[in-house]
Amino acid sequence: MFASELKKLLLPFFILIIVGVVLLTNRSFESEIMHLALELLLWLNIGWFLAKSVNLWAIVVNNYFQIVTPKLLKDITIFMIFVFTVVGILAIVLKFPIGGIFITSGIASIFVGLLLKNVLTDIFSGIILNIELPYKIGDFIEIENGIKGKVVDINWRTTTIKPISTNIYNIIPNKVMIAMVIKNYNRPNEYYRQYVELKLAFSVEPSHAISILTAAVQAVEEKFKNTKTDAVIMGIDDGGIRYRIRYWIPEFLLQHHMRTRVVTSVMKHLYQAGITPLYNPQDLFVATMPIKEEHNLQHILSRILLFEVFTDEELAKLTKHSNTIIKKADEVIVSENDTKRSLYVILEGLVKLEKEENNQQELLKTLEAGDIFGEFSLLTNEKYFVTITTITKTVLCEIEEIDIRDILQNRPEIITDLSKTLAKHTLLNKDCYLKVANDVDAKDISNETLAERFLKDIQKAFG
């Protein structure tokens, strides 16, 4: 684009040089008309050259300073060059007394200004907007009357905003825009923070609630690791404690998508912890209110794929002897090559699975509330092939080998169903598990092959 604009300057430049040299070397012409024509051609070429240079300078500013020159500013500059050229031709070439013209035009401009007051207000407002640049073409903005969308054009009189959800453009006079409070979602950068609020009962300890909500929002996007994503208390009223979950939006178009993901994650983590957000106390509920079930382990295990083959009595036996463990953030739960035969259910919080590669820890997967790990170590007596570390404060349910041995010995036929379920669970997470299982081909493995392998391993591990 720079080269094409530069080519457009060559013709007026050469004509300017040639006419200038002719006028300088031949100060006296036999024909006065010839001299007048050359001077007129000189001034026209000066105006032509300067007008063509405007686009070139706009490209230079855009490439080197990353500033998009508004179309309105270029139009004003070209108009001023045109006025300068006309005045020069009248005053210098034609020797026309322009003082009288200015006086006459000044009087006429008063009447024109009165007739076109609104139009001129819009034009000058547009000039101010282009100088101050509270927004530019391509920015996503919201003005105080509720209009929100992308700026697609700024011309002499109006600003055009395209809403996200419709193709109906909002064309707003510049004099209205200059008087509005404007939110620019692209300034000072693409990231900006939003929040979701909810209310929890007084019976939920605030530090406990903040830990759960923080883990929930951090589970949504790994980009949050370098941003201030958290949960804070906003206040207390008669109904309970109000919490605000704060998170960052990487770009404006993702705002609804990110809000959906954050709310979904928050509800999942609260449900997993047995906590129900408070309803509006003014609502009338006909049905029975949900009962708060904080860490009902049997109910939690029944929702996990691996434990679907167990009866209610067997789940009750498992949970009776299980241990509840609380880990701080950045605390190692198990290390790579650990031989501990335990399965862990994440009740609250967030953990990460890492494997050492070239003396560095490679992140394989992030697990959150409701997920499990250690199933291979518990059922097949394999060593842990990853290091598992907490990201936030985490509450775990630990099921040891001795807790499940009696169930398998009393009902050995469950092993076949358990091996099939373990195979299905593995294939659902094959990007992580099969990546580190050197004896399994992740591309060709089938559910039946895995189930047969796990059946032998479980039988061997439990005798």
C-alpha cells in the first residue's frame, strides 16, 4: 500500500519540478497568458501533491506508530489544502483583492452558521472527537443510554455503532457522542475485569466460601494465572453474605461466553461442596427448600463414573472408612513413582497433574471439584506416573486399598464391571493418561482391549 501511494505522488512531483524550473529560468515570457498558465499549473500541482501526501503520511503513522488516522482528520486536512490552494491562486496568480472576499464571506458565514447550526455543531464535535480520540474505528464501546457495540465509522456528522447481536446500526450525531459518558472496552488494553455476585448463608464460613469461589473461577481459564482473579465479600444484609467473583475478559466479544463459563463453574463447585446459593427472600417457595449437604460423601461418589457399579451399601461402607484431607495451596499430594495405593476424590479446590520432562515439570491436566485421581494405583497397584500438586486450598476424600478390598472379595463379579468402567474412564481422559502410559498405543487402543488388560491387573493386585 505504501508503494502504491508513493507512485501516485510521482506525476505531480515531476510536473511540479518541471514547471518550477521553467518559471525560474524564464522570468520574462513573450505571452502573459503563458506565464499566468504556468503559475496556475504550479499552484494546482502544489495542492495536488500535498493532497496526495496525506494518505502517504497516514500509512507511515499507522505502520510506525500503530495509530490509525481517522478518515475525518484526513478529509479536514485535504479540505484545508484545497482552501490554501484556492486562496494562493486568487491572491498571488490572479492578483485578486481577497480582503473584500473575506469581509463578504464573513457576513455570509453568519447567516449560513445560523441556518446550519446543528450541522456545524456535529462537524466540530467530530473534529474534537478525532483530536481527543476517546474511541476509534474498531473499538467496542458503551454509551450512557445503553447502546453497546463496535464503532464502524466516524464521519463529519455522525458516529456509527454496530451492536453485537443485531445488524441494525446505531447512527448517533457527534454532538450527542461528545456529551455522553463513554465506556471503551479496548482501552487501555484488550483485557478488562467483570464480576458475578451471589449470596450465601451465614452458616457458610467466609474463608471457606472464598476458597471455593476462587477455585471455581480459576478453573475456568488458565489465563487467569497471571491476573488478579479472586472472590471478595461485598457486604452483609438480612439474608446473608454477598460475595463478588472477579475475573478478566480477554476481549469484548467473549464477555457472555466467559460469564457463562464462570457461573457454570461456580455452581458446580458449590454443588460439589453441598452449598446452595440463597434465593431472593421475597420469593414464595411452594416446594421444599434444598437441604444443605456439606460433603455427603456417599452422594458425591454415586455421581462419579468409576463408582457407578457399586451398590448403596457398598458406597456407604467406602465412605465410612474414608479419610477427609485438607491441603494448602501449592502442596504436593503425591509424587511421581509414589507407590501409595489410594484413590482421591476432590471435594473442593483445584489440583494440577505434572510429569517431569527434560528436568522440567510439564503440565498435563488440571482437575477440579468432582474429579478423581489415583484410580490406577488403587485398583491395579501401579506407581503414580505424575506429580499431583494443589493450586488452591483443596479438600480431598481418600479411599485406601484396604477399604475396597473387602467389597471386591465379597462380590468378585464386580471386577469385570469395574475394569470396563475403568477403561471407559481412561479413554475419556486419554489425552492425559495414555500420553504417559508407554505400553499403550493411544491411537489404536480400544475399550475392549483396555478392559481386558485392567481385568487382569485388578485380579492380580487383589489376589
